[in-house]
Amino acid sequence: MPLQFPNKSRSFDDAKRTVRFHGYDGMFEVRFPIEAAALLEKTNSGDAEADYLNAFDRSRPEIQKAAIRVYERNRRSSYLLTASDLK
């Protein structure tokens, strides 16, 4: 079964400066934090949690495609996505 993203939830982790979301490979959950810096160019101001979450929402299809590419290379339970993963 390919990696899927049935749960649209995401959250901002201010301490780690990431937006966290999850995918599922069958019954296995895969965590995908993405660096806030990777979302900076997609934000209006990049200084508030809402800016990062809105940037994530606008770029969700692109981010999920990047998550699938990274996951298919080496299946693990967690990946930190960076700006280079979105290119």
C-alpha cells in the first residue's frame, strides 16, 4: 500500500520550529516534521504560527509529494523535511 495522508491535521512546534503532519503506510504511522525555514518563502511574514500553518496548507500537495519521494528512498518512521526536499 502506498503512503497516504488521510488525516489533514497539522501542528506547529515552536520549540523545534517545524510544522508536523503524518502519513500512513498501511497501519504504520510516519511522522513528517517540516522545517519552518522551508516554508518561509511561502509565508506572508513568517513570524507567527498561523503564517507557517497557512503556508503549509497552501503548499500541501507539493509537501506531500516531497514526503512520498523521501519515504520511498528509505522507509523509516520519521523524516525531517527541509527546503531542499521541496525542490
